[in-house]
Amino acid sequence: MLDRLQALEDRYNKLNELLSDPEVSSDPNKLRDYGKEQSDLEDVVQAYREYKGLSTELSDAKEMLEDDLDGDMEEMVKMEIGELEEQIVQLEENMKVLLLPKDPNDGKNVIMEIRGAAGGDEAALFAGDLYRMYSRYAEEKGWKTEVMEANSTGVGGYKEIIFMINGKDVYSRLKYENGAHRVQRVPETESGGRIHTSTATVAVLPEAEEVEVEVHDKDIRVDTFASSGPGGQSVNTTMSAVRLTHEPTGIVVSIQDEKSQIKNKEKAMKVLRARIYDKYQQEAQAEYDENRKSAVGTGDRSERIRTYNFPQNRVTDHRISLTIQKLDQILDGKLDEFIEALVLEEQTAKLEQIGE
């Protein structure tokens, strides 16, 4: 492990040299690639440097014990050695986690798609609750949220809402939200007070850069039409809404959120590129899905991952059998307790695989 850590520090130092090279600084692609590689290495390199510093201190302290020390000084040195050894053991465990294979998408922005599923109006209302939950979580993290497309209902929910979240390492936190979310509560329209169960599905797609997904204009059919509101009625007479069809995959994206056809097309291309990237990933990396099964489920968006029970004020994540009695706080965006547990579960599974 130490040899690998030293190699990573050497590479980090080399990247420092490359980033100050005028030839690299004048090439946007190299500057971006080297900058990202250096950023990805920063945490593990800093941990390794701290480890080397503590190891030097420990060695010096042990040497001091060989000198003729008085009783109090000897006791102080022994205490220092014990503390240093504890810190080094903890740091070694942290470095093992930092050396685990990273999901290449972890640093990316995401496009989230939430759809009301089983349950009619109540499912649409729950989709709205989930959108607000993720919006508040993003706000707490200092991320920026932008609605790409929203198909609202007359009762205040969404049949479908697509939005983008921009920020640092967004996908690394939100990728665990993929799946079917179930709600159990008494609908406002239910006079008998009976509990209904409804579901909404959440898809989390990493934003795909143009260099990652080659989408040719000749493969895309562009249709324009007049935007429509709830119920299908036309809300304007201009052909501002855009439908993009990627003919090789059959993926279709329709966006009518903006009054400008150009802006709608730009948004549609972002969603289309993310969906194509997601499709190719799912097909090409079957082993990735297999690796995730033990930790956070298969990634199948039909898989039920979480239940939100209003009468008992509890939320249960079925993948890790974790129940938290803070439904109101979770719907207000306090998701870290679940996400940290899911991250730990995945890291533990990876460490076990390496051990085996």
C-alpha cells in the first residue's frame, strides 16, 4: 500500500509541474484533464503526507526512549507514542478507503428525473415532495438547481419533473437515490382517513460532457410544436417546444419549459446526452451493476429503495435496513444520515471484496 501511495504522491508532484508548464496552460483540454486528475489525488496525497509526518514523529519519540530520561519525561514520551500509534492506525484505515476504486462519475453534476408512478394524484403530490426534498438538500450543500422540464398537475404535484443540480461531487452523494420511493399516508382528499400507498420513481443521471458521448446531428430528429399546459391545452402559438429523437437508441426528450425554442433545444440536448450516456454505461458495464448489488441494490429504477411512512413519522431504506424517525426533517432535505450510511455500506463491501 505504501509503494502505491508513494507512486500517487510522485504523480501529484508531476502534475504540479505540468500545470505550471506554459504549453499545458495554453491547451484547455490538457489543463482540464490534468487539473481534474490532480484534484482527484489531493485527498489521498494529503493523507499520505500526514501519515509520513506522524511516522517520523513516532520514530523520533521511540529514539527518545533510548535516552536516559527521568520518570516524568519517560511517561510523557510513552503517552505520546501511544497517541501517535492510534492516529497512524486510523490514518491507515482512512487511506485504504481513499485507495478504493472510484466511480468515474462521482465528481459530475446530475440530471434528476422524478415521476409519479402508482397512485394517481397522490403519487404526483409525492413526486413534488421528493423534488422539494432534493432541492433543499442541494441548497444546504451550496449546489445550484435548475428545472429543465416540469409536467405539473392541477393538485400541486408533478407527473414528471426533470432538473439539473450543479456543484462539487453531486453524483457521489445523489447516485444512491436511484429507484422507486414509496409513501404511506392519508391523502387530503380521503374523508375516511384510510392510509394509501403510492410510489414515485427517481432516476439520477450523471451529466455527460460532449467529449464523453458522441452524438451526431444526423442521428437526431428535431420536431417543434406549440407548448401545452395541464390538460393539453395550447399555452402559446409559437412553436417553442422541442422534441429530440436519437434514432440509433430510440431515446426521446421533449422540453417546453422555456419560451425560447433555442433554450428548449439546449436543455433537451443536455438531457438527451445524459440519457444516452446512461444507456451506454448500463450496457457496457454489467459488472458495475453486479458490484453495487451487495451494497446499494442493483441500480434498477423499478427497485423499491425507501418507504416514507407519515403516520409513524419514519423513513426506512430497505437496502441497508435503516429506519429513521425523522420523516419531517428528511423531507426538509436532511438526507445526510441516509447517504453517509449508504456510502459506508458500499465502502465496506468494496474492502471485503479486496480482502477476498
